[in-house]
Amino acid sequence: MSTLYDSDFLQWTEQQTELLRRRAAGELPNDEGLDWLNLAEEIQSVGASEKREVRSRLMRICQHLLKWKYQPERQSRSWEASLYVHRRDLQGLFEDSPSLRPFAEQVLPSAFANGRQAAEREAGLLNLPDNLCPWSLDQILSVDFLPD
């Protein structure tokens, strides 16, 4: 049996939003129509999506910092602009969800390893440092930081 959740996700979200608001305002006397299991799953997936975003942005920043350091002859304003955008957006995520910052500290080693691998594949960089990130999270987030 197909449910609205399965057949029209947008309509389901709008319906559930309205029902939750009515329930919170005391206009809905019971939980009729509220799809608790799928609501819980969707809330959980939003958190997982935020974590993926942090990992992805950290990886891209590390990739560009490595390229900046190990390809000085190819440094460009577009690399600086990319660093700025990823840093700004990551800071925005931390402002919206401060608990993501400790998560970023936790996943920084793997994000660096992935950024290192991406820099090797994209730019053909060889002999990059081992998988230990040489930069702190504060350096990675600083709009003024570029490695020598």
C-alpha cells in the first residue's frame, strides 16, 4: 500500500508540517494523521545531511590548501575564491548548529585524507605529506590562512 510519504514527498511534508503546528497549538486533539516513524526518520536524515556537508567542505578546503602549497606556480584567484566560499559556508553551518564544530574536529583527519587523495588525482600531485593534517581547524577556517 502506497502512502503519501511514498507517492508525493513534498505534499507529505506540507501536510505533516500543518498537523504538527496544529498539534502544538492545541487545535489537534490527538495525533491522528501524524506519521511519527517517517517524521523521526526525516529529522534524523537532516542531521546526517548536515554532517555530510561538513565533511565535504572540509575535504574541499584541504584539497585546495594542498594544491596551493604544492603548486605555487598555479595559484590563482579562483582557488582563493573557492577557499573563501567553502570557509564561509562552513562557518555558517557552525553558526546554525554549534554542535557541528566538535564534529568537524573529529572528522578532520579523514577529511584531510580525502582532500589529499582528491588533490593527488586532480592535480597529479605526488609526494604529498602523509595523511596527518598539518593544519588546525582554526587555520582551515581562517579566511586569512594560506600555507607557505
